[in-house]
Amino acid sequence: MSTFGFIYFEYQVQHVVLMLYSKIKHMKPSIKTICKKNPLQDGLFPIYLRVTINRKSKFYSTPYKCKLIEWNSKTGEFNSKFRNHLSFNSSLRTLKDEATDIIEQIQKEQGIVTLIQFDNHYRLRGNSGILLKEFFEKEIKLMEENGQISYKISLETTIRALGKFKRNIDKYRFEDIDEPFLNGFERHLRKNADDGGIAVYMRNIRMVYNKAIKAKVVSKIHYPFSKEGYKISKLKSQKKKKALSEQEFEKIIDFDVEKAPSVRHARYLYIFSYYARGMNFTDLAELEWSHLEDLKFSYSRIKTKAHINVKLPKNEIIGEILNFYKKYRIYDTPYIFPILKMNKEEYSAQELYDRKYSVRKYYNKQLKYLLKLCEIDKHITFYTARHTFATTALRKDVNINIIKQSLGHKKLSTTESYLEDFSTNEVDLVIENIF
């Protein structure tokens, strides 16, 4: 072959390559949602995202399914026979928009898009290689580092419960946690838990899922707690009587502690918490003598960081409590109550939590004994001093927003959950006074 002939041949090859490259480059990818014709076990048909690039297609599962008569194959959307079809169609469009964004990103960076490139980017965006349990463990570690030990323990309990429900939970992705999964988990939990306990697990899963979405670990399109998904609000725990009546609280104040000296500290702290506007045990443990001035003090609530001002009443029982602990100094600490053996800075976050937990547990046992001695037929813990304060304040016509501020709540709904329903007799009396 002559030199000219070789050059011409090379030119032809390059021309063909450029034409193929141009054809591939300008071949517009197709993104569509389709309803597969193979039914699931429940008789419904799954909705998939179909991505076609260079005449090659790949299918990606979505959280959605429907009856064949509820699907419009021409538009690739649900028709009006499907419940809330407008809302669900909006979610499908979001799914397609996310796929389009990935394709445009690849085109911008590479100039050409292949199905393999798209698949790698799509799956990476879907889970970033982080599985459900792994993400839970990262959150648990973060909470421990931040000193949020109670939240840490709550998450640990949740992931253990998930592990008992599904032994291979370490293989689960966030996309696998859908409404049927959560319904199954709920049924599993009902063997040992009521609605209130189940709701705690579900709120923890929801919190972690929201953080995973924010961290781009999972797409919000898979969110199982959407308006059309799993409803935590359906879990209506039976409202247990958590507050003491004024008469019952008076029994505790009038109780002769010399008859049962072992209940002294539990009784004193419960009463002090009530008069300190429902001050939590963990905050009482860190209340210092230097904080108190003329029966006034302020503190930042450990749980919510809310700043709370307190003015204790100048009554006999508060004077008795403070005078007792001025003399009863078994630990060399600046704290009013003998809960911590040493300064809080000397404890690790876990040690501090454990110390408070063990003392509170002991005091709760003593409270149970005290109620028995006072012939009060209720099951309460130290925490219910907050409920007793809130309910008593409401019965004395204190505005609920003031009660909210006193308790250090961020939301009014939290305060409302503290307040007991009034008895039928009380309602009748109020109504009678109207006329």
C-alpha cells in the first residue's frame, strides 16, 4: 500500500470512529417508569425505573406497586383509579429527575454516557456503600462522643431489636426498609411491647433514616414514613395515670419519714423536683449549692438545653430538705443532693450516665415502697414528679404555655402529653358552673 493509500485508509477509520462517537454521543438516553407484568405475592404489580442508554436497558426497583388497571402505560404514571395518584406521580417524577441529574453529571464530566457508568453512579448515590446497621453504628458512636448517652442506648436497643427480627440485618440497605418491613417489625415487637414501646423503636428508625437521606446515603424516594407510608401516629399508647393528685401528693409530704428512713432521699428529691417546676433527676444530680440564692436558681436542661429559671416556694418542706442536705454531706462535691460521688468532670460520659441511672433506679424502688406505705395505689417513678407538677398547675388554671416554659419543652404537644385527662366529675363541675 502506498503512503497516500495508508493515509487515506487511516482517515476513513478515524471518520467512521468519529461518526460512531457522534451517534452514541447524541443518542438520547431514555428514562421511564414502567409497570412489570409479573405480579408480586400480594397480587399487585411492581413499578420499576427503566433506564435505556445506547439501546441497552437496566431496571431499578422502586417502593411502588399497583393493580394493572391503575397504571397508564403510555405516560408511565398512575391513573386516577390509584389512591392519591397525583402525589405518587410527583414522587415518580422526582425519581426520574434524579436519574436525569446523574446522566447530566456524567455527560459534563466524561462527555459520553454509558449504562455501566450510570449504574455505578446510581447505586453509589443510592447507598454510598453504607448499609443500615453500619449507619446506625456511626450514629451511636457520634452520640457517645457528644455525651448523648440515653439516645445512644435507645439506638442500640433498636438495632438489637431489628437484629432479632431479621438475623441478617447487617446485610440490609435503607431501600429494604419499606412499609411491609415496618409492619412486620411491628408485629414482631407486639410479642413483648405495647404501642408506646413500639413507637419509640419506629421513631428511632425514622430519625436515622432522615439523617441517611440528608447524608445522601439513600434517596428520599424510598422514605417509608411518607404520607402514604408507615404511620407512627397510629400507635396510640394507653394513657397511664402518671401524675399524683393533690391529695396523694399531700400524703407524701405528710408522711413521717422516721417510720421508714430508707425512703427519705427518694421522698425529698421527689418533693423538691415537684416544687422546682418538675426538674428532671439528671439535672437535680448536678444542681450545686452555688446555684442557689434566696431560693432562686437557673439551669440549662441537659436534655433540651433549654434555660430555665426557678423560684422555690418559701414553705416548711423546702426548708426541711435544704437544711437536711446542708448537714448530710457524705461526698466531697459541690452538689446539693448526694447522687454523684465526685465532680461530674471526673466521670466519662458513660460513667456519669451509669451513676445517675443506678441511683435513680434505687430511688424508684424506694418510691414504690413509699406509695405502698401511703396507701396510694399507683405505679409511679421519679420522672412523674414532672407530670404531677404540670397537671396540678393546669388544674389551678395556669396557662399551658407557662407550663411549657417551666418544663423546658420545645413543643406544646410535648407538654400536652404530660397533662392527664380530667375526670368526668371535674368536667361536670366545670360545665355546671357555666350556667
